[in-house]
Amino acid sequence: MARGRHFYIESFDTVQLSSYRVEQSPFASRYATDQTIFGVYCNRLYPLKASRGEDPIPQYWKLREGVLLYDVPEKPLEVSGPDAVRLLEKVLTCRVETLADGRARYGIACSDDGTVVMDGVLMRLGPDRYWYVMANGEFTSWLTASAIGFDVEVSDPKSRVLQIQGPKSLQVLDAAIGGGLSAEFKYFRAGFFDVCGQRLWVSRTGWTGEVGIEIYCNSGPAPTDHEALWDDLLACGEPFGLEFSSSSSMGIRRIESGILDNGSDIEPDLTPFGAGLGQFVRLDKADFIGKTALEEASRRQLLFGLVCATTAPDAGMEIHDGNGPVGHITIGTWSPTLDTGVGYARFDRPLLDDDWYAKTVLLVDHDGQSHEAIVDTLPFVDKEKQLPRAVWSG
């Protein structure tokens, strides 16, 4: 691999960390070794790398061409009760009342000044019962405080989530439920299934930009037997080549797919418009937190993709134009599919009379060397976002 062509996972420093007051995964006994490197997300440990010297590329291609099982740290919160819709309409920029049972929808929560507090996926499990699968950061207290005066309960269902991702993921699900998976189980649909004998909520979502599903533990009528679920899923998936992967391969694909991470890519001072997420703000709905500020906010985008042929963008690298620094990189990697460096460029300000898109800028690496780069739209791979929308045909 040429100098500068590092991958997503190599951009992180590794430090020793006590697990005190940090949740370990109930699946860890099935894969953890003394070489496993864990990350922390939503105050939960998750397998970032199988070992310090792990090569993510074989698993990356397995994700692109086959199927992988991931233990992920995303955290669902349950909002239930007669006023569940009223509360969610108050705190999210999307419409909630139109979300049908068994459907999922991307939802952003903003502060009074219109900046992003949290983003995640909202799912309706049944009448007056919703799960909001939040990104990294503290949100529970904020949502609970917002619920004062509502006939609603905000609770933590203690759900750990498994993702099965890749072109063969629906074949694995079909085997795990004993066959009969409906073609109506489309992208951003969800429902209860008997998964390897356990009643669980499953959604057609993921963090890879590939076809995929997510399985939510402790979502059904009985507590989940985590170790049995893990073993049974791998047994059902064996004919399709299912195997466990650390998050190193997922990290590369999420960048190629233009999936943003709250708090790091969506920095705390960004509005949805600045982050390029304005299409998820429904200013035509009733009042919600941040609406007044968003009505008056600039619509100019500040977060873009960046493509560089000579090095992989890395978090913290400066972006320059002819007059000096104009922004920085939030995260980046070398794209195996495109064979070029890709990353997210956060600009300090919009251009006066134009947009940053398609502009040529200079990426200054950590050694002070400058590399020519092109500002791009997201995603980098699968521009029309058709891969995860594949329809099951049996």
C-alpha cells in the first residue's frame, strides 16, 4: 500500500481503557480475545478491530460481495404512551404522525438555535410505541426533560443491536425465520419476526450502504438469549458464508456511502442545512424545537465530500484554497472500490457567490505536504443509493 493510502480505522489512536461504567456487549464472549480493540460509542464497548494489526480489506470485500455479522453499539430509546406522537413531533424535524406501523424514518433533533443535537432512525413498533435509535452522544436526559407535561414514558429497553450486512443478508434472514420472507420487506421497513426461535424486531436498515438488516434484542415479549441468538444466526448463515467482522470494514463502507456520524461529522455548530441534511427538515409541520431558528437559518451547505488521488484524508487535516485555510477533514479513508482517498470536508464558511461543490482545493496532510483534491457530493459510491434498496425475490 502506497504512503498515505491508509484506511479509516488507522485514523484512531489506541489507548487502554477501564470498562468501569461502560457497557460491555452481551455478545463479547463469542468473539473477544486479548487482541480485540474496543471502541466506545453511546457509552457502550464495541469491537473496533480484531487485533492491532488487522487488515480490513478482506472483510471489506466480503461485505461488498457476500455477508457479514456486526455487533454494533447503537442505542435504541423507547417512547411510549398516549402522547408519544406529540412528544416526537415536538423534538424531531421529520413528520411522525404519518409513520405507519412497521416503518422507519430518519429523524433529526435540534436545539432552540437550530443546531443538531442528535440524529437517528425512528421506528414505529405498534400503537403508541416507538423506538428512536440514537447516534453517539447524550440524549436520554434531553428527551426526558422535553417529555415533562406529556403522558409518555421514555425508557431504555437495554437493546443490543446486531447488523447483518451485504448482498446475501436477506438470504440469511430468510433462513433464520424458516423461510417465507416477503418481498414487501423493503428498505426502511421493519417488523417482528421469529428469528431462530426468538421473537425480535428486525429492520431493513444499516450503516454500510449495502443491503442489510438490523436485529434488536429485548424487543419482543421475552428477554433475549444473546449467546443462543449469536450461535444460531451463524449456523443459519453458514451456507451463505456469514461470519463475524469487527467494525473496521464497516467504517470504510460508511464513509464511501456518505453516512454521517453525529458529533464528529455533524459537528455541534451545524444546522441540518449546513450538514447537507435539509431535506429531512419539515418546516411545513407544526412547531418543533428549533423551527423558528431554522426558518431564518442559512440554507448554504458546509459539509461535503472530498476526493484526493494522492492521499487518504484524515481527521483534522486542513483544507486550503489560494488564500489559506478554509476548512478541515472530519473523517476519511482510502476507498478500495474507487482506489482513491475520500473523506468529509467541513468548510468554515460558504463561498460568497458560489458553492464549494466541484471546486479544487488543497488538502494539507499531517506532514505539511499539500495534495490537490476535488470537492464532491455524498455518497462517493452508489450515487443514487440503490444498493440498500434491493427487493427480496426469494
